[in-house]
Amino acid sequence: MSIDEKFPGVFLIDGKVATKATFKEWRPFDEVIIDGYRLWDPNRSKASAAIAKGIGTFPMKKGDRVLYLGAAHGFTISYLSDIVGREGMIYGVEFSDRCFRELLQITAKYNNIAPILSDARLFENYGWMEKVDVVYCDIADPQQTETAIRNCKEFMKKDGYLLLAIKSRSIDVTANPRQTVANEMEKLKAAGFKIFDWKMLDPFEKDHGFVVAMMK
């Protein structure tokens, strides 16, 4: 078995994306654990899909503070929890009551995830939050990029990073997905962001893009 560290806290186990498991036996999503490493299914996580597609940078590391918009039931956020470790903290914002109840089952175990039941468009509802190193945005909304930008300007530290999962069909169901992603990146540039890398996520996530950017 070959083990290579792709990014800090992100590994390739025989070419498959993985993190170092926080818990040896607990498998909340029936994930595969091999010698202490959790395989990170790219068909279930846009972050893992971006890494599997060869994204050039994944700027998250042990000790980071992260604002996660669209935490859903907690699949991806649990892997990011593995990456930032006990020294880090993730603030997981979720709007759906049903998903939030499922998320609570994950955060009850992971002590470095703070669940927040709120609409990511209304960041004033969690205005008490500390400044973060990374904003991760994965929400289904036509204004998802604008929402990410507003949260970055409110909560991101200087030289912080944005990881943006773009759901092109949520923005314009009739447009070419690649063009939609390009348009959203232009919005980021106009707002003062530098684009480091981006990928379309097919075949793992159809019609989705993933962008890594930094606020200048």
C-alpha cells in the first residue's frame, strides 16, 4: 500500500483521497478506514472531487479556523475536521432543520465543529464568530458567489482563502456549466479575489465547479 501526502492532512492511499481518521472505529458514513486513514469518496464530496481531479492547491491545515457555509449532514465537514485537528475549529452553517439534526450527530462526536443553524445569506445572525483562515462555501442558491463574498469580507482574516463549490444549475439551469463557472470567477475577481486554481468536477459531481481563491 502506497501512502503519499498530497496536501497537509490530505493523503493518497493507492491513489485514493483520504484523511487521517480522528476515530479508529467510528464510521458515521460507512466510509472505509485503512490503517487509520479514512477514504474520502469524491462522489460524495466536492472537495475530494477537486483533489481527485488534480486541483493545484488545497489551502487548509492543522490549526486553521474555517467557516463552512452549507454544512448539510456533515460528510465533507467531518473530513475537514480531520485536517484542522484538535487545534483547529470549524463553524458549520446549515439552513435546513432536517440536515441540521443529522449534522448534530456528527458534531456531538467531533469537538472541533461548532454547528450553527442559520441562513448563510444572513451572516449577521452569527456575527459573534471569530475571524477565520478559510471560508468554504457549498450552498445551492443563485447568489451563492455573492453570499460567499459577503461572508469573506465579514469574517475572513487578511490573506485568507475561499474554497467555493459552484453549483452551475442552481445559478442558471439553461447555461453552459463551464461558462457559468467562468462567470462566477469573474465576480470573484471583480470583488478583489485572486484565483489560484479551479476545476470542473465531472464525472464525480456533474455540472459543478470548484474554485480556490484568495482575498487580496
